[in-house]
Amino acid sequence: MKAKFLLLIFTMAAIFSSSAIEPAAQLLVSMPDSLIPSIEVNRRKDLIDLFHAGQSAQTTTKLGGVATLTVLQDNALSIDLSSKSKMAIRIYTTRNNDSIITLINTVYAPAGDSQIRFFDTAWNELPASKYIKPLQMEQFFSFPDSVTESEKKELLQPVNIFLVEYKLETDGNLCARHSWKEYLDKETYDLIKPYLKDYISLHWDGKRFEK
């Protein structure tokens, strides 16, 4: 009888723990190894436990580096996978009341460059084109009418690489920033800086991200 009572207690505790953990944390645990190969599942659980305990949520990766869980909310989390890479997850609700996962991986070399992907809650990948339209280089520029087409062409000539860093904001917006400052020489960057937008904010409308 006592053994059955203890089993019931342990079962209830397991159910309570499972229901208490944030949905974003559950997704981190269930994430396929192919999407986060440097951190095995038990170490992901350790990160969550350490974060909940108010401790420094760090673990050693398979590559010998250190990963840090920096943000953990009900529907979002962020991990510094190394000193040069980050990963962020956020759950969005669609107009049909379904949930989709936005996964952003960013590498810094040293300029930030992000890859954004979308999944259902079983980690089946969804077509990105359904949820976001790729930004174009020209969208980060705002030229006054006084700048001629030939002047624009001359200004844009050195900008031959287009990198975008995506960040998930606390309000759910997706902030896109260009990375030219990190890899252009100062003289070239100062020439285009007066015409640059600092960022482009994309809003989730229940169907896709829009400006």
C-alpha cells in the first residue's frame, strides 16, 4: 500500500513538472539533434533547470565551447551557442489558432548573418516563403530626390555583400538589421550611412511577417 502511495506521489510530481515547464523549453528538449547538434538533449535539460534555479545557465558543448541560455519565457528562448553563434526560438499563433515555431540561427564572422526557418510543433519544417518575404538590399536605403540614379549606383557599388541579422523582440516583432558596418571599411560605410535605415521591423499578423 505504501509503495502504491509513493508511486502515486512520484507520478503526480512528474505530471506537475511536465505541465509547469514553458512550452518553449519543451520544444528545446524535443528539438531534433540535427537542428542543435552541439548540445545533447540532457545538457539542454540542464540549461533549463539551471535557468529555473536562478543560476548561470551554461553548459559545455560537444565542440568544447560554452553555451548559455540567456532568455527563457513561455513562448520564446535564446541561446548563445558560442561566442560567434546564437539561436532563438519563438512560438507564434496563426489565425487558425495553430502554433508555428520560428527558429533563427545567427553567426558572426564578425558581421551577423541570420537564417530564419519555420516548423510546426512536431518540428516538421514549413516553407519559409509562406511566412516571410526575403528582404532586399534596397529596402535598407532611403535616398532623397536630390540623389541622382548615377550617384545611387556609385554609392551602392561597394555594397556587394548583403547580410541581415534577425532578432526577436519582446513584443513579438522581428527586427532585421543590416551588417555593413561590421565588414565595410569606415570610409565606405560613412558614405552610405546617411542613407541607411537602422533596422526594418516586421510584424506578425497571424499569417505572416509584414512590414
